[in-house]
Amino acid sequence: MTTWHYIKIRHNYKTIFLDELFIDNEQKNVVVTFDDAYKDVITNAYPILEKYNFQATVFVITDFVGKDRYLTWEDIKTLKKNGWHIESHTLTHPNLSNISEKEAKRQIYESKNKIEKNLGTIVRFLSYPAGKYDDDIIELTKEAGYTGAVSTDKGIENSAVDIYKLKRERVGGYDTFDGFKAKFEQ
């Protein structure tokens, strides 16, 4: 049994997007996200998720688009056309809490603008590079017009009060199926 089959069939989960996270319903939901916009999102993840009728969100490092091992704008447009959400992961993936306020603002604002310009869409969420953020970064994120942001803080339970520091459970190629199940069944 594949991981996706396990989620969809055995547990009857449906994928939703971050902006649907706090809509009250009886459904069992999961949000699937990919950071960095590596090429394997379209070559490996997309076909599998499409097979199970799952959608996802990809957080794009905009200055890396088209570089070796990263998605191109055409790849990103294909994902968007097929129902995926495209969100921001800054221009160059710096630790936002370790750079000047001016540079953090540039990273947060300009990456959002680049995606919106290239795709004709509204960017609503930011993924903090390496999950690093502080109160000042949250304020800049709000000021830039983001609806919320995701961190790398571990957890599967979130609150609308913490929409700018949403927790996620990291899953990587190194995770075994049993290891994934353990994270998922928390």
C-alpha cells in the first residue's frame, strides 16, 4: 500500500488548501505542501497526487525558478492549471530573522509580487525559509498582504489564532512508510 493510498482510502482524507484549513466541517482533511519548488515536485509528486485526486501547494523560491533542479515557470503554470496553489518561499531562501529588516521586507514583498505577476494570481501564504521567523517577520508578512504563513514547527493541530505560524509535519524521502504512518496517526 502506498502512502497516498493509505491516506485516501484507509483514512478517507481529502486534500484541502491552507485557506480552507479553518472552515468548520465534519470532513477529515490534510494539507499537502512542498517547499523550495524542486523539479521532482512535477516529475514525481504531481503524477502520484493526480492519481489519487489530491492537490497540493508548492512554495516557490522565486529567484531559483528555472535553475538546475528547480521548477520552471512553465512547470509552475502547469501545476496551477491543474488546481495546485502556488505560494511564496521568498526570493532566495534566507533566514528572515537573521537579515536586516529592509532585506527581509524585500524578500517577502518581491517574491509575492513576482509570483502574482508571472501567474496572474493572488499569493496568500508564505513559507518561512527553514521555518525561521520572529514577531517582526510576522508583522512584515501581514503588512505585505499575506493571509498566513507556515513554519517548520512540528505538529498537526493548528489554530486560526496562529495563522502566521502554522505547524507542519515534515515528510522526506528518508521516511519509511511506518515512520510516515506514525507521524500521520498522532
